[in-house]
Amino acid sequence: MRRRVALISVGVACVALIASGCAARFDPTGPCTTDGSVAGAYPDLEAQVPRVFRGNAPASVDSGRACTAVGLGTLAGHGVTELRFAGARWTTGSESGLSLALFESGGGPALTRDWLAEFYEIGARAGKNVTSVEPSDYRVDELTGRRIDVLNGESFQTVVVWERGGRIEAAVIADAIREIQTREAHDAVVRDAVDAWRTVDAAGT
């Protein structure tokens, strides 16, 4: 699952941040010189991500930051010097899984939905086995999010990002085609992943 989900972010190594920790010597304190993530790095951010998907608790929750050119990708071009994030991850198959993640700027201008969507889209287009990248608008309750659908080898991959209450929320889903079978079944996972944010948003955190 980690390998499949990470491929959505090809070209932005550490925002496999949503998929797995990186940088063995990652230190969340002091100046940001290394990209990485670890459980408990930023407890305040971890407390804001959903903890239930289809009745199940996440396999892991962690948080971290990115500040290198590779980690920031296109965000650096918008003046972002540090990206902070937290994510909860679920394994839904031997090669399928999803992450529900929260992002914010830790340095430079405030992060926007469109910047993060661009970040994912450009990263996906750089993927070696990517044959299709389709961006579109996506309704998230009363909001308009951005959705990026990717066909990556034998995997349906989707990222949905939206802005609510001054923060950027995201759902990242990767389904092996032989496990999910149909695009319609994948779309149902996408909708349920986005809807999982409702419990957090309703609490006003």
C-alpha cells in the first residue's frame, strides 16, 4: 500500500509524507532542514485528522514537515518555505489504501487549495507508469474541492483537496484495479473518504 499511495506524489518525495515516514533523522523541532514525518511530531495537527473510515480506526497517524526543494515541489514557486502536515492511513487491500491528511504552511504565504492541487497534479504527471491524469472540480458539502484522478499502472489513484476554515484538507486514495474491480467501486471509496472528514469538521476543530 505504501508504494502505491506514494506513487501519486511522484517527484515530491516526502509528500509520500501521506503514505510513509521519511528521513530517518527527521527532527520536528528547530529550523527545518530535513523533510520527514513521525508519530507525535505535531500533536495539534494529528488531533485534527479523522480517526474513523467505514467504522475502522487508522493503521497509523503521524505528522511532519517538508522544506527542501524536492519536498516542496511546486509550492516553493508560490513562496511556501515550509509545509506542515498530519495524516491518518488505512490499508484497504494488499495493494490498496487511503490517507486523510491536513496541510498548512509553516513558512511563507498561507497554503491554498489550488496550490496543493497543482502540487499533486504535477507530481502525478511525472509518474513513470502514469497513463492518465484528469483534474476536475469536486463537491465537498457546500464547498468546491479539486479532484485529480490518475491511472497509474494497474491502480486507480485519486486525490481530493479542499479548503475549510483556513486549513487544507485532503483525501488520497489508491486502489489496485484487481482488488477494487471497477471505477464505480473506487469512486465509492473516494466519496466515503471525503465524507469521513465530516466528524472532524462538525466538531469545529
